[in-house]
Amino acid sequence: MVDRTGTPLVELRDISISFGGIKAVDHVTVDLYPGEVVGLLGHNGAGKSTLIKCLSGAYKADQGEILINGEKVEINNPRDARSHNIETIYQTLALADNLDAASNLFLGRELVNSLGFVDETKMEAETRKIMARLNPNFRKFNVPVSALSGGQRQSVAIARAVYFNAKILIMDEPTAALGPHETQMVAELIQELKRQGLGIFLIEHDIHAVMDLCDRASVMKNGQLVGTVNVDEVTDDDILGMIILGKKPAKAA
């Protein structure tokens, strides 16, 4: 069980953002606790990705505030987000296909030795260490990531975020286009991150993935928050009703 008695890891409070006079996000408030996965659902254009881009630094909200561990912060760009230990794993994963796992893990942040040369041995050792923690079955350290399966590629992207001290992870449909075995691998990775106390926002279309992976689900429709529910207290149909009809189930109201 997630302890929600303390201060949230993240609070997005009363967030609004407009594009060309259209309110993409309209006074939305959501929060996230350590060791928790909160799913963000809604049709395309519901505002879920726009909301979360205010946290990742891709967009600046017109109104509202962001609190990290109870303290108000300014996030104007992705660098600001990273400085608050927020990392985003996009659906595309942003991996360099021709490089191996270690080179991807340290891409742009390479480790160097005392002579100033890239220290490939140390980078591989560090990659093996973090992978042992996250995905002990990972063995393909010396092949380009283009040769990895979808779940293994997710492992590399997640390892990169965790190695650089992510406390808040934004994941964009992490199991999209993965088979059952790969989906299970990602589910196990997410469980491990929860055990380590990370908080995860999961942008998701698949209700089954939300029911399997998330502790709570926040549903948006037409830029507004329909509501946030505990996943173990609702059914798939309840969440579907929130997405389509924009109504919270009676028992969760």
C-alpha cells in the first residue's frame, strides 16, 4: 500500500494552459506520492500529455503551480525538470540505435578518465551495476540497442533515468506495441522502481495496463479533470465511463 499521509512527491495545482484561445488544460490538480504509480488517461486531445509536459519542462503553464516535496518550484525547461530529479521516458525512448547500452546510458554525459578520454570500461561497469538492480536478466551489453527487444530497450531508457537520480518518472505508454512477455518485463521494472520509492506518472490509453500497473488513475476529458480514483476500488467499466461520459463512478464520487 502507498502511504499517502505525508507530503506528496509532486503536486500539480490548478494548472491551466491555452493554445490559440483553446484551453488544453483547464484548472487541473493531480498529485503523486513516493512509491506510487498514477495513470493519466483520456482520449487524444483530453489534455493529459499537455498537463504532464508542464512537469517535464516542455511547456510552461499559464496558471497554477508545481510543488516538489511540498516546495513550490519553477520549471521553465527540461533542464529545470532534471534539476528536480524529474526524468521523462518518451514512447520513442530517444535511444541511439547504433550504440550499445552503456553508450546510451551515458549519452551526452560520458564518464572520462584522468586523461580526459571516454572511460568505456567504467561506463560498462556502471551500466551492469544499475541493470543488476533493475533487470537482472539483461545480458546484451555489447550489442547496438537496435538489436534489443522492446522490453530490453525500455530497460535501457529506465536505467538511464534512474542512474541519473530520477525520483519522479514520466512514462509515455511504456507497454505500447509490446507482446505479453515484454509487457510483463516492463511491469516488473515498474514494481522495482516503486520499491525504490520513485513516483511514476504513466500516460496511458490502455485501461488494462492502468488496472495492472497503477495505484490511482486520473482521467481527463476536454482539458478538465474528471476525477482521480483508486484503481483497486473501481472496474474497467468505471474508468471507461469516466473517459467516455466524463463522470466519476457513484461509489468513487
